[in-house]
Amino acid sequence: MAEEKELMSADIPDWVRDAEEAIARGEVLDVPEAKEVTIKFGKGLVGNPFTSKSGKELVEVKIPNADPADKTPWASFVISPKMIHDNKFGKGVWMKLPEDQITRVSKPFIVTTGPDGQRRWDRNVRDVPNTELKAMMEAYKTRDRAGDRGSVRDSLQEKKEEVARQPEKTKPPHARSKGVEK
């Protein structure tokens, strides 16, 4: 069994020694509180977990396009699945990221289209502050929902007017005794 050795004073970092001395004197340490950004999004944006080349378990999170008419592929970023938590209602997830840090976001784009019609893709990679990442992930909240879909009554009224403007279709006379003679 190995003997327990006491740590030598040279083994302890200076900042730990200073903190211990300050606590012994009764001083309260001012530890700045880390500001965090909470990002809430749907479970459907979280991909399947995978293992990176370095052996870390990661998951890809998709970022929807802000404009619903934009049909380009969605941007994405990779994060540890331990940082993503289910919300209490079960349909969404949330994560907290440090406010003052950045996240690397990548978005696929078409480089060329070959003669056989095959597309070659590449990724546009950029670093985004976490506050901007939150705005990108929660862009659906800023959309004007009333403007996207009008009132059902308004659309019903428009349909009725459209039907009234169309000419009536005449039906052929109904022959009851077609092919049957008495």
C-alpha cells in the first residue's frame, strides 16, 4: 500500500494558497458570477449522438433559417449532449452557454454542379457569439404569426367569392332507361 504524503508548499498553486489565506483571515472572496445564455428549442433540431475523432461524444444541433421562404440547408453546430436538457413539458430542450464565448457554426452550400447533375457541397464555417446564436435559434419567436396566416373566415369569404365568379357547369340530362327497353 502506498504511503500518504503531505503536499509540499511548492506543489500547491499560488492562487490556491492566496485563497486559503484570505479565507483564514475571514475575507469573503469575490467570485464573479458567470453570465450564461439559455437557449430553448425543439427536440427535432437535435441530431443523433456521434463520437468525434478525439473520442468525445457529441451531437449536432440544426439552426432553422430565419426566413421561412429560404429553402437553403440549415446551419448547424456541434455540442456535448450532456449540455442539452429536456424541459419539463417533454417537447422541447434547453441548454446554457457562457455569454461571453463563441460557438462555431457551419452552413452547407453548393460549390459546383457536375456534368452528371451531381452537386458538390462545401461548408461555410464561422464563429458566432453565443448571444447571436440564441437569436438565431429562437428566430421563430420574432416572426409575425398573424401575417403568415390570415383569418380562416377571410379565406373562406375569398373562396366563396371565387366560386361565385366562376361560370356554372351544366350537367348532362340523366337518362334512367339507358340501354333498357320495355
